[in-house]
Amino acid sequence: MTVWDAILERLRRRMPDEDFRRWFGASAYASDAGDQITVWVPSESIKRHIAAQYSDEIARAVRAVGRAGTHIRFVVSGMEEDDEDEGRE
């Protein structure tokens, strides 16, 4: 089980099943750099919604799994931040 799985379990308990599936069901653990956990999400709109609506719940879950101070970074699947700027010269 990854740290993201542990965080998801806590989030799942605090929201309706339909909301959990809609916003977190397609998320996937990417990496853990100690102070930052990277999670893939399927679209920019889901990334924005999670940040706007669930940041407090995620922070609470991060603390609950013993990772206070760890930042969760959401990345749209298959597109790193650096990749977004390629080809725009």
C-alpha cells in the first residue's frame, strides 16, 4: 500500500461514494520524494476541482497518516509541468 492509498482511505470515509469516485477514483500514485507526493489525475479540470474543494481534507489526511508537512502535487496524466511549455516558442 502506498502513502497515497492510505490518504485515499481516509478521504473515502469523509465523503459520499459518488464524489469520491468522481474526483479521486482515477487518481494514481506516481512518486514519493519525502516532502512531496506526486499523484496523477486524468484531467486539468479534475486537478483544479480537487485543489479548490478538497485541499483541507487532503491536508488533514496527510497529517493523519504521519506525513505532516508533505505536499501533494497533482499532475495531469502523461504531462509533466515542463512538457506543457514545449513547442511554444
